[in-house]
Amino acid sequence: MKAKWNLFRICLLGAAMLPAVAEAQFTFTTNDDNTITITGYTGPGGAVTIPGTTNGYPVTSIGDNVFYKCYSLTNVTIPNSVITIGSVAFTYCTNLTNVTLPNGITTIGDFAFFYCSRLTSVPFPNSVTDIGYSAFGACNSLTSVTIGTNVANIGDSAFASCARLTAITVNALNPFYSSVAGVLFNHDQSVLIQCPGGKAGGYTISNSVITIGDGAFGDCYSLTNVTIPNSVTSIGSGAFSYCTNLTSVAIPQRRHHHRGLRIRCLQQPDLDNGGYEQSVIQQCGWSLVRQEPDRAH
């Protein structure tokens, strides 16, 4: 009987030590407001649960670079106390397949999940307000993304180079962003922000669009042709970069401003310039520049 009691006590002691062992896998700092920022991870990877408290204080932030190139990480559960995920926090976690974002999270930093190539889905809670630059760039297993009601800022290329992403959907109650046929726009659809990388075939841009954003169609490898309406006056940098199957771009008859529209294609695009003088095309980083028509003719 005594042996059984001792075994029971040992099991209790082992169970009590589990949180301490888990916490020992993390380094952290204590902030001035008595909250904790996780600053590093030294564990073996696999399925990781980030503690909700450390030294009696709530964990509110996952700092920059914490899991950078943690190739062994497969699953991460983030506690409800966390409100911020820092820049490059999970970059190149190439075996990460699942992440559970907490209901109170507000900010996802630049490159936070960049090149998490096996990440299949990211359910965004409505608490999210900021999604950083290229936060989910090159997440090639993502197939769809839903933006909640409170997202007020989405950084450039937030979902760029996601080859299987076919739809970015925005909650209809969001006052800052909208989506049509899986393409991301600002709320009044005057700015085309991001075409998902899995969009295939041809695409005709709506007449409501005035600006095509930086990298808007970047790495849309299956896109074959694009029609740009006369309403468009500005085309951002890298808007069509690495569209390797893009063979036709119908550009507007009037375009007042360009920021180095670049097209990387395997075949030279057939440019319908609406009677304008021939645009300048250069290979090795295609460069399209609108020239004004000769009004004398």
C-alpha cells in the first residue's frame, strides 16, 4: 500500500512539473505593465502550446523572430491572453500545418507567418485589426482566407505568392475592405489590393477601380490575361511581377501615372494600347511604360 502511495505522489509531482517544463522552453521579458512578451523558444518543436501566464503575469505578446526557422514546429496553440504576434515570429516554419489564433488577438506583424508552406488555414477572429506586410506571403497551402469585421489595416502583399489561394473573402460588415469574386479591394472598390495567387485564366478589372496596388497580381502564375479599364490611373510597383503565364494585358486608353509596372512573363504580352504609340517592353524584368499619343494624327 505504501509503495502505491509513493507512486501516486510521484505521478502528482510529475504532473505539477509539466507547466514548469513547458515554460522552460521559452525565454521572455516582463513589461512595465506587468505583462509578458515571449522572446525566444528552445523546445523540440512538434505541437506547442504557448503558456497563458508566466511568473503570475499574463503572456500578451509573441515577440519578433521567436519561432524563426523552427522547422520542427507542426502545431501551435496561442492563449487568449495574447494580443500581438511580432514580425517574423513564425517565418519559415515550413512544417507548421495548424495555428489557433486567440479571440483577443489584434495585431499580426510583418512576415509573421511568411513561407509557412504547409499552413492550410488561418481562422481570423473578429478581434484582429492589423495584418502586416507579407504576413502570410508564400503560404502555398492556403486555399482561402476570410477577413473579419474589424480588420482596419492589411499590409501590402499580405497574402502574396500563395499559389493555391483562390479566394480572399471579406465580411460584409467590414468598413475598410471588401471582396468580389475572391479578390481583395478597399471598401469602395476603387483600389484593387490583392488578387489571390490561385486565380486562373482571364480577369477583367471592374470600372470602379482607379488604382491597382503594389504587387496586386504578383505571382499569379495561372493568370493568362487581364483587362484594365479606362478608370485606372495608377498601377503600383510589381503589380504583375512573376505572372509567368500572362500572355495578354489590355491596358486603358488613358493612364496618367505609373510606378514601374513590371511584368515577368515567359511570353511577351500582347499589349492592346487602344491606338496609343507602342509601349516600351524590355525582357528580363518586363517594364511597361505608357507613352502619350501623338495628338497631331
